[in-house]
Amino acid sequence: MMDAFDRFGLLINDRVVRTPVAIASMAGIVDADYVLERADHIGLAFIGGYSIDAPTIEAAKVVASAGDRNEFICEDPVAELKAQLAKMATSTVIPGISLRGTTPEAFRAVARALGTAAVYEIDAHCRQPAMMAAGCGEAYLKKTGSLAEVVRALKSEGVTVSVKIRAGVADDDRILAELLWRAGADILHIDLMDYGTAKLRQIRNTCPLMLIANNSITSFDRMKDMLSHGADMVSLARQSDIRTLSGLDAAITRFADEEGWYNAPKQLCRGGDIRSLAFCCMPVKECPLIPALARIGLSHEAYVSLKRKSVEGTPLNEGPQTCFGSLAWCCKTSSPCMFRDMTIKQVGLSKKEYMRLKRDLSDTITGQIFNDRSSDNCC
Ligand SMILES: Cc1cc2nc3c(=O)[nH]c(=O)nc-3n(C[C@H](O)[C@H](O)[C@H](O)COP(=O)(O)O)c2cc1C
Ligand code: SF4
Ligand code: SF4
């Protein structure tokens, strides 16, 4: 029986994430009690949103007074958050707090008071007119420099930072993702609205942040679609009932135990993201690999050398009878191939272990690409 880290390889806040299923915040609804009722089926939960300064507390009162929406209204948000986090202290669920604030100082003050036990999520998503008029929520997506300032303020307190965005609001989500990565964010939590997997893949190709995909992910098919296009986790809000969460948790656990890489990308030529370079051949013919390498800025020689070096000393270095002389260039197990399967058998791997090694290879390749990019000039 695998443990959760072997199965999913996910760490947040130096803690193992039990399952890649999260609860997304719903103001006035998702608090510690809500999370604890569902704790057996999730790995991460964002309580809130909580308003943390005078302008946002006033805005929350305006929203609540309209009568069609609940809000958590507290005059002392730090005390309230402390009490909520204390309730979750012994749970296996990693706690996140969704915060609405108008200045970097407001966020920094909360982090200073509460410390590193929670993930701090900046709500750059709320589109209630009163919140946006106060300058927070979705308003941050139109002043991304200020959003990056908030990230930097939180990071200066040493906490883990998530940014919740709505896709398609900022001028360019790819530029935004890169900006947030360079500002120090750890997680990008994306409400994909109607944009789907193409948007997710673009963001995956732009930054190495942990990605949580959100919006209407209520079936395992939809969850798998998100995971195979770049998501590390998925989150649910409106349908975060025990039946749906437990179904997704059980299905992804079974899938990971059978397949070995729970969020393996599609092959590049089938719409895969940057991680699928782990399954690509040598650049010897006209195929989607060629423009992909050009977009990444990786020469053919550098790509070949990176893959060769990354598999040195591992079983993926074996396979003289495969197309390109080693398993480093071989396809996913979902594409039938007797030469690959013969090699896998000869070196004593199961198909699942082969996929796990491909996951390690993908981590090394993308780690190197983003490491090189991080030393480029900031956008
Ligand atoms: C009643 C309600 C309150 C919400 N409050 C927040 C909030 O405070 N902060 C936030 O980032 N998102 C908030 N959301 C958005 C959800 O977290 C989520 O992004 C959205 O509902 C789409 O996901 P779903 O299809 O799983 O519901 C709220 C959604 C609902 C329905
Ligand atoms: S290198 Fe192979 S797997 Fe990659 S895009 Fe080209 S044909 Fe597809
Ligand atoms: S040997 Fe099979 S799996 Fe490997 S590259 Fe060739 S076709 Fe793909």
C-alpha cells in the first residue's frame, strides 16, 4: 500500500497532501466546521473569504446587506482566523485562508499574527461590485503590479502564498502567471470559467507554480482532463458535498495506484503540456516537438543533452532495441509498443514504475527549463 507522498508527490507548507482534491472558498459558507465534516476526502481547503481591513469589512457589510449572499463579517479577523485555524490544527487537511485586503500591509499584518501554519490565499477573484470598488478581489487582475506587491509582502513573512484568479480577466494570463511566479507565489488557483484545458496548458507552460484547477470539476472525467493538462490539484466549491468529494478522492487514488503518475500529461502531439517532453522522441522529423522547443527557447542539441543527462544511471537509460536507443525517448504506456514493453520487462520495471520514472524525468526537465528562465530578465 503506497503512502500519500509516494502516490501523489504533493507537498504544501512542508506537509504531505493526502489527495489532490481541495475545497475552494465560499464566503459565509466554508469555515473550519465545513472543512472538518469533509476532512476524510480532501487534502487542502481554503476557508473564507475573510475581509481583513476596514475597506473590505465595509464592502462585506454592503454585500451581505443586499440579502442574496452570505459573508463572514468579523471586526477582529485575526482573532476569528486564529480560532478557525485552531479547530483544524489536528486535521490531516492542510488549511488555507482566503483573504480580501486592499494593501500589502493588511496582508502582512495577518501573516505576522498567524504565522506559517496556513496557506495564505489572496482573493483576486471576487467580483462583487462593493469588493471591486474597494480595490480588491478581481480588481487586482487589472492592477497586477499591486497584486505582485501583496505576494511579496506575504513572502517577506515566510508564508506559503496562493493566488486565486479568474481566467480571462487579466490582459494575458500567461504574463500574469509569470509575474506571480517571479514575485514568489507558490500556488496559482485558477477559476477556469469557460476557458477549459487550453488555458490551463498555456499557464502550465509559463511557470512552475503548483496549479489548482477550479470550476465545475464534479466528475472524475473532468478532473482527469484538468490533471492531464497541467493541474496538480483540483478544487470544488458549489458541489463540495461529501458524495462528490469522496468519489473524486477514491477515483484518483485508484487511478494513481494503477497508473503510477496521477497527473501524467497527454503526449505533446495530442495536446500535452511542457511536462510531456518526458515522452517525446528525438527531434528528427517535423512534428509538434520542433515548434515547442522553439517556443521554450531550447535548441535541439540542448534538449537531447538534457534528456540524456537526466536519465544517466537510471533504468530509463536502457533499451537499445527501442526507436532511439533508450527508454528516455519512449512514449506513455497508454500508447501500445512491444519494444518498450519488452525493455521495461527486461530491466525489471512494472509499467507503473516506468511511469513514475517518467514523472521524475519530467520534473528534472521542467525544473531545468524554469531554472534557466528564472535567471532571465523579469517581464
Ligand atoms: C456562494 C459563493 C461564495 C464564494 N466566495 C468566494 C470567496 O470568498 N473567495 C473566492 O476566491 N471565491 C469565492 N467563490 C468562488 C468559488 O471558490 C469557485 O471559484 C467558484 O464557485 C467556481 O467553482 P465551483 O464550480 O466548484 O463552484 C464563491 C462561490 C460561491 C458560489
Ligand atoms: S517527438 Fe514524438 S511524441 Fe513528441 S510531438 Fe513529436 S511525434 Fe509526438
Ligand atoms: S520504441 Fe515504442 S515507445 Fe519507444 S519511441 Fe519507439 S514507438 Fe515509442
